[in-house]
Amino acid sequence: MATTGPSCVVLRQLAATLAYRAAKVLRDPPPEFGSQEVESRPDGARDVNSTATPARSGS
């Protein structure tokens, strides 16, 4: 199996981009980013309420 073909180059670029963006997000997060409140429901499921601003859809 060749490791320098076009598909391998694309996968390598994709992996590098994802790693870069993940590291960028984790670098210096705001203090409130990690705070969460977990509430138990009667059926045993848990709701997680994050204090982070939700992403907007549309616009």
C-alpha cells in the first residue's frame, strides 16, 4: 500500500487540520468554559447544563 498517494495526502492534511483546531480550542479557554451543572431526572437520565454560550444556527 502506497503511503504517498493523493488520498493519503488528503487524509494526512485532514488529520493535521483537526489536530491544529482541537489544540487551538483547548488553549486558554475562558474560566467559565468547564463549569457544568448535572441534573438527575426521575428516569435516571442526566441533563447537562453548560454555562458556555450555545452556537447560533442560521444568520
